[in-house]
Amino acid sequence: MSAVIRPDAPVLLEIRDLHASVENQPILKGVNLTIRAGEIHAVMGRNGSGKSTLSKVLAGHPAYTVTGGSVLYRGENLLDLDPEQRSRIGLFLGFQYPVEIPGVSNLEFLRVATNARRKERGDEELDTFAFEDVVRERLSVVQMDPAFLDRSVNEGFSGGEKKRNEILQMALLEPVVAILDETDSGLDIDALRIVAGGVNQLSSPDNSTLLITHYQRLLDLITPDAVHVMAAGRILRSGGKDLALELERSGYEWVDAELARLDGEAAPQPAAPQPLEVA
Amino acid sequence: MLAAPAVTAAAAGSGAPALAWLAELAGAPLPTRREEDWRFTDLAALAAIPAGFASPAAGQPVDPWSGLNLPAGVTRLTGPAAEAQLGTALAASGCDQHWPVRLNGGACPALLVLKVEGDAGSLELPLPVSAAEGVVAWRLLLVLEPGARLELLQVPAPAPGQRQLLSLVSEVVLGAGARLQLGCLAQGHTHAALLHHLAVRQASGSELQATLVSSGWGLARHEPRVVQEQGAARTRLLGLQRVDGRQLADTHSFVRFDGPDGELDQLHKAVADGSGRSVFNGAVQVPRLAQRTNAAQLSRTLLLSDRARIDTKPQLEIVADDVKCAHGATVSQLQSEELFYLRSRGIDAATAAGLLQRAFCHEVLRELPAAAHRHDPLTALLGAA
């Protein structure tokens, strides 16, 4: 098994030796990851491993400072762009905790966001009526009640409704690279199925998805092409979907030993999953 | 019914200092910042208003509401019937000698006294101004008979670009079980000032909701003052003021419970940008006889600039022992997570900040009477933001 899954497909996202910090605290310490069109990658790891930071740095959260390395998005330097520009050219971040914005109608928010993306692609912007037709059709992707369009953005939505609203945004924005940060957290099994079904429907040979997750259960519903284990701000191991199953069985204890070994200290060999060859 | 103005614009002369003229109109010197109620608001700014009248009748007792179309259930009173209750709400709420009220009286206000019976629906009261610079004053008395209902909207607005002082004094007498939803949507500009008193007497079982919104004035002062004369009434006060540039907005509210079982729900919001200044002082008096009063007051300010200034103060005087009185004040900036969320959806930073301001304001604006929608209150408040 090789981490290059579709060697002939164009590279959409290339992360090279990425270092980033928040409030002068280094969090990412040399992340390398290449994602090609048509691929679904999963990044797993414990709390504090840096996986959520990776998603925020990629989306351009201003609280994070990139201190080294590079990120190329379809060959362009992504890190030079504002968050809004990244969204317009096709990068999407599905939030772990979608923000409630009382007083801003969900429909209007979705329309403004969709039009920002359409404008960038040279498509005609949609007026309120034309947009309603588009959004009602897309609601089916996440089986969402149209009543949610008339409410304020995420206000009073349950955890599951918020995550469905995230996937609805993904369906409308048609991203090239979608990063879903803990989209499975706080979902019951039915909501998880709906959300995962939405992601699967939106996957195509032309786009790619990066799933940030804690648990294997999401990967039962969305089959990843590659799984990466993050720890202490870098990707410690990469492999196929079997790696997620291994993690489910053996937990993350081996990670500490692996980290210690990498730091050059003597440590007993962990009961780790078999190393997988990484190209 | 209306006294001739004690001082006419002509008598004042165009060269007379405006402050002296205003003091003469009011029959009292302007309050200074040495007085606690005016500590943060300097009326010396009114010196920029030229002496003279900006009412359509230019200071003459001509009735600007002669052709007013009133809904069924609302009748206009004149003569002794009109004067019977005039001034009683001002006196009951202790503001009949306030300087802005005296100025209003001295400036020869246009007077409208309305009696409301049954469910009268909604009314938007026109407040006409002329294009002249100077002072324009209105005095309104609303008497809601027991069980009556009304939605009333006032939209005081200065003539574009003109240096005007708008003086609005509204008195309200709510009979038992009467219900008034009052909205004041006051969009000004930097050359204009607004002095606004709202004095309300509430009988038991009555409900008052007053929503006072202002933005853009060089100086705006709102004084909603409510007395629950037997307690056992409901009062809901909502305020929203926005300042930018070097504007000042000041709300001094006052609520007193003269009987048990009264309720107050008060929310005051402010948005302060530029070098603007926002003042809120919320007085609530709960004397010994006002047992089982339930009062909640919250002041929330959105601070958008490090040059803007906020002064906010609850002023609770509670003597009764069996009461619930809560108060709180928050001052915050736009939340970076909310901004990032919007930006990550392709919405540029300025638009995102505007959306979040709208969201902050929406909580108060949605409480305006339905007739306010015609005026697009959000746009009025935020302009292009």
C-alpha cells in the first residue's frame, strides 16, 4: 500500500514541512501531506495532537501564525491568501463548533457565501429567488428541513443540525478541497449516517476531502484512501484504511513510544501497528 | 391650548448666542457636567444650533397634525378635556422640571392629545420639520383607556444636513389592562441633536413595551421614565443606540414601582465606533410597598474602536425585601470566531463585521412596531455597514 493512491491525478493540496504556532506556542512541527484529486484522506490523533490546528491553519485562521514550510493549493501559495479568498477559490472548512449568529438569516448567509464563490468562478450571482431554488434542491443532500433556512445561522440548532448545515454549505460551495474538522463529534448514529452520506455524495474524481477525526466510526461510513496519525504536531505514520482499524484496536499508546524514539531516547518497542510503507 | 413662545427667534436675533437663547426658552440655565445626571453629556454642544425655530410653522402655534388620519378607536382631544391629564406623567415620574422638558415647553411645542379606546391597531405619528435651522419641539399625550391597545411609531428625523435640535416629549397614561407597544426610530446626523423624554404612568394590569432606537446624532439623549402606580403591571424597555465619529448618545432610564407585583424587563444595547461616546444609566426604584417586584436589567455594548468610550451604570434602589432584581452589563468586541466563520465562507472582513453588527442590533430592532419595517431600521441604523 502506498500513500500515493492516484499517482496520475493532479495534486490539489501539497503541505510541506508546515510549522505553525498560536500565541508563540509551537503546535505544528513539520507536517507533510499531499492530496490528489479524487482522494479522501483522514487525519487521526489524540486531543492536542495538532489536527484541529492543521485545519485552521489551512483555512487561514488569524490566531495562528505559520512559522515555516509551505502549502500549495493547485500549485499556488495558499498561505498568502485571506480566509475569504481561500474559500472563494475552493477550500472549505467544516467547523467542529459551527458559530451561532443570531439575527443573520441562514438563507441570506448561504446566499452571500454561495455568490462569493460563484463570482470567483465567473458564474452569475444568484438573486434571492434563484438561490431559493438551488438551496432547496441541495437540502436533500443532508435531508434538512427547509424551516432551517428561515432561522438565524445555527441559532438554537442541535449539534446534528449544525453539522448538517455545514455539509449543506459544502454542497452549495462545491469546494475543490474540503476539510471536515471533527464533523462526527456530538452526532448520534442517525445524524452521522446522514452527514457521512452527504460527504460521500459530494465526493468526485475532481475534488478531495480531508477528514479530521478522533474515532474510527466515521471511517466506517466514509472510506478513506489514506489514513494519517498525527502526534505532537506532525504526521507520525500514514497508511491505508486498515491503519484506522489498527488504531481502534490498539489505541494511541504506541504513539508515545514512537515519539520518544524519534526524539532519540531509548524506549521499549511499542505494540504498534505494523509500519506501513509510505512513498 | 398653546402658549405663544416666550422668546421668538426674531427677538433672539441671529447674532445672539444660541445657548443663552436656549436657556431663556427653558427658563433655566443649561445643566452642566457638574450635575450627576449630566456628568457625561455636555449640552454645551448645543451652541452649534442656530437660534430660531425649525418647526414648519416657524414658532407660531399652527397645528402640524390638522390633517392627521387616526385609526378607529383613537380620537384627538382638544380644550379642557385635553389638558386634564397633561403633565401628570411628567410630574409622576419626577421629570417635569428637567431641563429638556422645560425647553420643550418653552419652545412652543406642537401639541397632540390622543384618547385610545378598544383595540386601535397601529399608528405612525408624523413629526414634521422644516428645512430651517434651529429648534423644533413636539409634545404628545396618549391616554389609553382601560383595556385599550395601540402600536405607536415615532420617527423623529432632522432635515438633511441642517443644524437642528429636535425636542420630543411624550406622555402616556395607561389605564388598567391597557397595552401600548411604542417604538421610536430616531435616525439623525452629526449636525443635529435630539432631546427625548418619554414619561409613562401605568395602572395595574397594563403593559408597556417601549423600544427606543437612535443612531447618527451629534448628540442624542433619551429619558424613558415609567411609574407603575399600583405595581402589578408589566414594563419592557428596549434601547439601542449607535455612535460613530464624535457622536454622543445617552440613555437615562427611570422605573419606579409604587405597588407590589410589578415586572420590568429592560435590555439596553449600544454600538460604539470611531471616537463615539455611549452613556447608559438605568435607575430602578423598588420602595418598601413594592413587594414581589421582578426586575431585570441588562446593558450590552459592542465596542468597535479603541477610541470609543462607554459609560454604563445600573442604579438600583431597593428597599422592599421580597424582590427579584437582576442587573448586568457587558462590553465586548466583535468575536473573532464569528468573524472567522463568516470569512471562511468567502465573506470579506468588512461585510462580515457588518453582518455581526446587524445581528447584535437585530435583538432590539425586531421589537419595534411592525410599521417600522417600512423605514428599513437596519439600514437606517447602520448605513452602509
